[in-house]
Amino acid sequence: MKARRRTAKPKRRKRAAIRYILRLYVTGQTPRSLRSIENLRKLCEKYLKGQFDLEVIDIYQQPALAAEGQIIAAPTLIKTMPLPLRRLVGDFSDQARVVLGLDLKTT
């Protein structure tokens, strides 16, 4: 009887983690702005831990950046990477809406 020889399965390479680039435009230190920042940070830590860069921009302090981003309401979140570009407006308290809006993979 011949002994079967097992062949080693090829090792799977870990895919490079996708980096999310997010810009959040807020209006000063208002309760809604602070709530938006907190909700978004919690969501990012839950779904994108270690895979995101979040830049918070106060449109009162940096109006040129708001004009550049064509911001007409605040708080507004813009996901620039990975493509496609996405825009969300609100306080981000509805996590399911934000996950869907940012096209996050939750599996």
C-alpha cells in the first residue's frame, strides 16, 4: 500500500488593510457637533479599528476648507478613500445608516 503524501496548502496572503480617509465638517463646539464627533469615532473604532484617518474641520475656523469641500450643511462627513466618494449629513447616531452610507463591509 502506498502512503498518501499530503501537499501543503498554499498560505494565504493577508490582504493589505483598506485605509479609510474621512473628513468631518462641524460648526464649532455645539452639542450637535460634539455628538457627531463622538458618534463617528465610536463607529470607526467598532468597524474600522486601525484602518481610518479622521480629520475634523471646524468650518467657522477654516471656512476656505468648507468652501473647497462644497459644504452646505454641517455636520457633513466625506469619505474620500476608498472610492467611491461618499457624503453623509447628520449626527451619525443611526449606525446602520452610516455603515450603509460609507459602504462598510461588516463581515
